[in-house]
Amino acid sequence: MNATGFEPAPDQDPDPASAPGRIVLLTTSHRVAPGLLSWPAWQALHAADRVLCADGAHPQLPYLREAGIAVDETSPTAEELVGACAGGHTVVVVATGEGEPALTDGLARLAGSGRVQMPELELLPASYDLPGARLLDLVQVMDRIRAECPWSSQQTHEGLAKYGIEEAYELVEAIEEGDRDELREELGDVLLQVVFHSRIAEEDPDAPFSVDDVAGGIVAKLIHRHPHVFGDETASTPEEVKAHWLRTKAIEKQRSSVTEGIPLGQPGLALAAKLASRVRTAGLDVPLPKTEGIGYELLVLAARAEAEGVDPEAALRAAARVYRDAIREVESPHPPDNVKE
């Protein structure tokens, strides 16, 4: 036995009846509260002959000791760990955040050498990330960036507004192009805007709110507007679902006009289509203006597209891409040296 309290691994176990033992590598998620471990993990910990952890500040240690589990703060080599398992002993290693790569690599090399009888090795996840758990990482990263980055720490809602618009358009483009990798990235960029604005909002002296308030608000809204999912109402078709949504939304907003809540700063075709949609949904009889001019002609086209279930903005973008490709085809033999607006 050496100074670390471990038996070295023998070159070959002289007693063929001696069991090689078992190593359990216990992993936990930092996104789950310490102490909330799976039942198989608690069983393995209580049944182990020894429990080891290289990190004395591991967040799980206070809870393990409170549960009566003795934990040795030590970092054995692969040879020492195999030796500790000799005779059929079970050793549980509470992995650090990095997952103990040096130890597992050492065990792999030792197993490949053929010099020793290796104990059984089990990877036991003691806690799992729940869906959405990575959002906690994003919130933590944003906290640090806001505190330490010279640029991010000075940003305001007003200063970031343009980026929200840009990222939304880039997301739409990724959807229309059908690029899955680009779609995932652009969704992340849009999510960043939400978390960034929420982090800035925490510092407001008069009306602060956090990303939890934002998430809580949308959760409450979704539950309230889906009584056929979370309540007693029923809906078997998309049309019935939409009727539920519009009815609950009307009760919530108590608007005096169907035009309330429509952002006038959105692109013109989308704005015209949204107005036409509100008019049609409300069953109002509002004739289109008969004034001449390109704007009014576009208004008629947008209203017609909406009535036919076509997004006029998407339709125009699709036509514009075809036009772009035609331009490139014409200019490909002689690309312009310089293009001025």
C-alpha cells in the first residue's frame, strides 16, 4: 500500500478465484440542484466499499456526507484504482465537471496492455439534464458578459433594437432557404436577443424584470390561450384552436379597435396583409381605398394575397430571389467591377 492509501495493481492476480471488483464512474449535471440524484446512484453510493472525489469543492459532497456517505478527497491513478478494487471491492468515483478524462484514458491504456485483470467499469449518470436545461447556461453566460464585456455592459434596449430586426429577418431567410444548420444558428441568435434584453431589464431602477418573468409570462399566456389542452374545452381542428385563441385574446386585450396591437413599423406588404386579416377575421365590411397610385395597388395585392392564404412578403421575397438569380446569370460572363445604388 502506498502513501495515497491504494494497493498497486498487480501484474497478474495470483489467485484466479479473486474477483476483480467494480469501478462506478458517477456523473452529475450542474444544471440540476445538488443532492437530487437518481435512485440507482444512491444505491451505488451506499453499497460502495469506497467513494472517491478529486474535487474537494464538488457541490455534491455536502449532500453525500449529510446522507452518511464517507467520501475520500483523492485523485488516484488508474493503477491505484484497479488495485483498490481487487478482491471484489466496488469503488465509486464522483466525477468532476470535466468527467475524469485522465483517469478514463489511463484505465483504457491499462485494459489494452493485458497486464492486469480489469474490474468491471460502469458509467452511471446520477442526474440528467431536463429539456431546456442548456438555457440555464445561456443565462449564466449572459450574466458574465453583461458584467465583464466593455461593449455588452453598455448596451441598451434602444441600441439593440436594430439587431432584433436583423436577426428575425435572418431567421426567416434560413427557413425559406431550408438550411437546417443555418436555422439552428439563427434561432440561437434570436434567443440571444431575448436573453440580452431580459438581462438589461433587470437593471431598470423603476420596473425591473428578469428572463424568468419573461418565461413565466409567456407560459401563463400559452396555458390561458389553450383551454383545450390545459382546461375543459375541446378542439379537434386547427380552426377551432384558432377560434379559442382569438376569443381568449380578445378578452385579455379588451381592444377598442381591431387595428390595436399591429406594429406600423413592419414591412409594408406585411402591414397591409395584417390589417386585411384583422378585418376579415372580425367580419367587418371595409372596402379598400379607391385612390390611384402604386401604394394603393400594392395594398390591393396584399389584401388579395392574404385572402388567398398567401404571405405577400414571402411571395415577394421568393420572386426577388428568382430575379436575383436571373441577374447573376446575365452578368456572370462579365461581372461588374463596381455597382452604385
